[in-house]
Amino acid sequence: MKVDTVQRVAVLGAGSMGHGIAEVAAIGGYDVTMRDIEEEFVQDGYDDIEWSLEKLESKGRIDESAEAVLERVDTTTDLADAVANADLVIEAVPEQLEIKEDTFSTVDEHAPDHAILASNTSSLSISDIAAVTDRPEQVVGMHFFNPPVKMDLVEVTYGEATTDETAELAYEWAESVDKRPIYVRKDVHGFVVNTVLVPFMEEAAWMLSNDETTVQETDAAMVYERGYPMGPFELNDFGGIDIAYHFRDESGQPVPPAIEEKVENDNLGRKSGKGFYDYADDGDGVDYQPEDAGNYDTLRTEAVMINKAAWLIGNDVATPEEIDIGLRLGGSFPEGMCRRGDRLGLDIVLEKLESLYDEYGAERYEPADYLVELVEEGWTGEDAGKGFFDYRVDPPTHYINWEIDDDGVLTIELDRQERMNSMSDDMFMEVDRLLKNVDDEEVSCIVFEGAGRAFSSGADITGFTADDPAEIMDVDEMFQTVYEFDRPTVAKIHGFCLGAGIELALACDIRVATEDATIGTPETNLGVIPGGGATQRLVRLIGEARTKEMVYRALQFDGEQAEEWGIVNHAVPADDLEDTVDDIVDDLVSGPPVALKAAKQVIQNGPEASLETALEMEKQAFAVLATTDDMLEGVTAFREDREPNFTGE
């Protein structure tokens, strides 16, 4: 939904960030003017938008035609014209303070008095940028991540003079274009994500500089033992080693010699063909293997990052929730560092930092006051009931959203969009805990759905190598909790429904999918088998032969074939998914609660017994139900030709 006070957006800069932000705004329904200093730059940016929109249209990722969205994008090289009618101006010019200050000074002269001026800077001071204008209270940071069309996160950063009204409008606008904003309440160098993310790369570089590790050992340990999507040196090469260099240098902090040497020799990573790895035609590229992990001190790296998170919280820059969302969405971390710190134990983290500080004396190891306070108060993390998060009364849910409406419909939304709702240990735990703690008397039925573009793409495979094998064997507990829940359950499937996703769907009573959903069991391609009950539930649903073919061949197919095979009850056009599920839910809500509960028990337990025993179970259930008020209401309503009003009595 569009923000009413913003009708036209001006984006200054047509490079990768500028044209990406302009495209995001246009997709969100806003009229956009994109400006750069040369017509050639503007045209290149416009062509990139056109290409991207056509690609998104072909994949069904936008609700309008590419042509319709593109009609909302104007271009110019005249800055005054670009901002003359803008309600929101977003600057995405080169990351140099002088250029940004010059840009904002000119914008301030020509933009309407009410316009909000936003900078896409990733680390420069919003306060310094705002100081060159006569409206510093209307200047805010809006840091999009690259590429803006794909990355969901936006850091909304306060300058010293930024008003709440300005920051809130920027936040709401980011939400209106389908982004996930977080507040950065103080203008600190690096904002939230880079403050915590840069040490991930930097600490490894210090250790390499001191001959305490190797490139391959570090990356293998952090990926295969701790579950990060890239190792520190791989990430350095991917983003550009000069980025980490300038981040430290601009803040007046020492730079690890290993990074300094690479920059001096112009070995900047992938973009230069060589960095910590060799990307030349005859080079090996990223070449670490699981067996390279060795004895790398993973806690040392994580302790420094957790300490930075504690510093942000203690200085009222961001909340634990905002930090973790930022690291998940902006850094693609498997979990946020506040959550990881609570799992590790904040006392363990503090002890590590104190040891490092005693040994090296470096400022980065000095424990943050807030971390020390938590440990001294005994709030050392999840095991203690509280750490960065409070687990005592209403444990936080990081990866699911849920609500119960007035009809008792419990909707559970899987929300790990940065990984296509892949299911982590925490997500398994959160679903399991919710269903075990919720008052089932308040629930008429449950609907499971996925946020964003997928139901669930499966289990988070990065956790396979990091988890204890015994713990991996317990993942089916959540699926069994879903399967055994007393009330009817519905899986509302769109996009990917693979691996753990289909295992969750199979644990539900009714499955509805879009015709173009992708449903399957790809586990054997990863060298494992379905581990959440899919082999057994599938064989009972579609038979042994088809189950074997699905599992052996790691088959994936669309919703229509899934319906043909009997895996889903209904495959419908995407536009009909909501209405179809609503119709089913309406029937479940208006149905007799006691009878539905009994029917579920008999249907699910019957196949495990002999036919004679199963029929006796059915007979006993029927006899009990015949004495209920709901049965009398059903008969009376039938005789009176009206809809029954069941009460569950």
C-alpha cells in the first residue's frame, strides 16, 4: 500500500544502486524520476531497469506488465528538474562525502519544502550530509542493500537532527515497496549491519596476519562448522577487499596487514581477478573443503561480532530484534548474532573477550558495558531464561508469525524469507513450542503458509554440517506435533514446497497448492533422505511405488501433478489460492469441534490397527458423539432446514 504523502520519488544516480532503487519504487506503484550527470549513464540505468522488469515479468514476480511499470519511470540529467516535484528524494551517488554534500546542498535549493531527503550511504555520516541543508530534520539515511530489487533490507538511519516524523515516513515508505526496514537510531559509522558484519571478515584477517590461521581453514570452519553462507575471506573477495579497508580507514581504526597488503597490490577480490583466492582462468578460485576446517577459533570471531551487537544495544542504536533481522537479511547469516550469543552463552562470550583483551590489548576485544551488565545480572542467554532476548514468559519467535482470529483460526506464517523459508532448528522449535503451548480450546483449525515467494524451500542445509547428528535425528518431533494436533490443519502452498516444506505439508490434514507451485523431495541429491516423516507419510498417501520414485529420483513437479498423484487435495490458479483456502477454513470453523477431533483420531490411528480394531474405534467414537449436544444440534438443524450452530459440547 502506497504512502499517501509520497506520490513522486526522485532517485539521484543511475548506477547499480540508483537504478535498482528506482525500479523498486516503480514496482511499488510510485512515479519515479531517475537522474545522473550524463545521458549515457541515465540510459544505461534505464536499460537495466527494462531488462530486469522483463525478467521479473517472465517469472511472474510482478503484478503488472514490465511496460506498465516502466511507464512510471522518467529520466533526466537536470538535478533541479528531477527533484522539483518530488516528495521523497533518494540519493545514490558515489560514496564520497564531498560529492554527497554537494548533491544535498543543490537538492535542498530545488526540492519542495516538504520533501524528505534520504541518502543511500552505507557508512557515511547522515548528520554531516544533513548539515549542508537548511532542513536537517528532514534528512534521513535509507541504506538499501545490493541489488535493491532482490535484497529486502533497508536501514533507516537517524542523523542528529532527524525527527521521528521523518524517520517514520521513510520506514513506512520502505514497507510500502515491500522492503523490511529497521531503525538505526543513532548515526554510528557502519550503521547496524556493517558494524557487526565487518568484524566477521576483519577478525579472520587479523588472525591471518598473525599466522594463526590459513584462508582455507578459516572459511571451511565458518561455513561447515558454524553454518555461514560464505567464509570471511570468500566474503571479502566477493564484496571487494577495498570495501573492508576503507570502512576501517575512514573510521580511524587500524587495518589488518593482510587486508592492507591486498589493497596496496590491487588484489581486491573477484572484481580484480585475485584476492585471497585466485579467480584467473588458471586459478583455483574458492577452493576450501570441509576437511580444511582444522582448529580455527570460531568463537573468537563470533565473540567480537556479538560484542559489537551488545555495543549497539547498550548505546540505544538498535534493538536485538533489529540487529538480528539486519544480519539475516543484509548479511544472509543463518541467524542473528544476538540469538547466536544467547545460544552460545553470554558468559562464554565475555570470558573469551576478556581473554583476548588480556592477550592482545586491542580495543575491539574490550567487552561492551551492556554485555558485562547482562552477565553480572546472571542473564547469560537462553539457558538462563534471558540474555539479549527474554525467554521466560513469552519466548520470542524469530522465524514464524502467528495470530488467532475471532473464529479461532490459528494462522502460522513461516518467515525466513531471506532463505526462502528454509527451516532451521529455531523454526522447528518455534512451531513445536507454539502448538504445545497454545490453548487448543481456543483453536478451531490451523493454516500454515509461507511469507514471500515460497511455502518452504526445505531444511536449512547449512545446518546439516554444523549440527550434532543426534540433534538432526530429532527434527521430526515438530512434524509429529503438527500431525497429532487435535484440530484440523491446512497447508496453504505457493512457490517452493520442498524437503522439510513438503514434510510439514504432509503432516497437515489438508493441502492446497497453486498450480505452479514446485513440490518435491530433493534430499537424495544432497546425499540424505527425507527426515521429517515424508517417506512414511508419502507411502501411506500415494503408495510405495510412487514414493520410491519420488525419493529415489529426487523428483520435483508442479502443483497440478501433485494433485494428480494425490499429494495435495487441490491445485488451483494462484489468484484462487486465498479463496479456496478460505472456503475450506469456513467449513472447518463451522463444523462440530468434537466430531472433527474424533474423526481425525480415528482416520489417523485406524491404518495402524487391524480392520476389525479400526472399525471398533470408529464405532466407539460414533457412540460417544451420539450423546453430545452438537449431535442434537446437527439433527435439529437438519430437520429445521438451517445451518447448525455447533458449540463443542
